Amino acid sequence: MSQTPRNVDGQPLPGIAPVAKQQGANVARVTAARMVGKATPRPLRYHNRGLLATIGRRAAVIEGVEETLGASARLLPTVGGAKAFFREAAALMYPSAPPAAFGVA
């Protein structure tokens, strides 16, 4: 039976890719430290930097806009800001697509 992963404060961690990435980086740091005889780094403290999920070809749900997209998300209330916001979100979802695909020349 598997055990639910928990943060250092005892809270259960969600079963999502960002958690796994941070866990993997933590395992790498601990392993590298043990291999050279250094003190073990502190336990994993998961940092939720926001979530971005696609719900269709041209739609997404974003939680934690500031953490996910950065300071440029403050432009959202303006029409130009909204266009920039969705262009940046699309670029994050499809990083291998050419810039022209998002209206950027």
C-alpha cells in the first residue's frame, strides 16, 4: 500500500506534476550530498507556484495568475493586457510552437 506524500508541515501533497518535479529535484540534492559525504539538505517544502490547465484547443484555466505568469498578469484589466495575457498563456502551454502561432511577429 502506498503512502500519501506529505510536506514538512505534515500536509498531504497533491498528486500533480509540479509536486513530482520538486520531489525529484529534492531527491537529486539529497543523493548528491550523501554521495560526497555532506550534510543532508533540508526536507522538501513544496511551493505551489500556480497551475495552468488546458480545457480545449484554445482555452485554459489558471490558478495563481501572478505566480504562474508573473508581473505581466497585472495588465489583464486592459484590452491590450488581456490579449498579451492569453498570448503568454498559450506560449507557456505550447513552448515548441513558433511565435507567429500566437500573433507575435
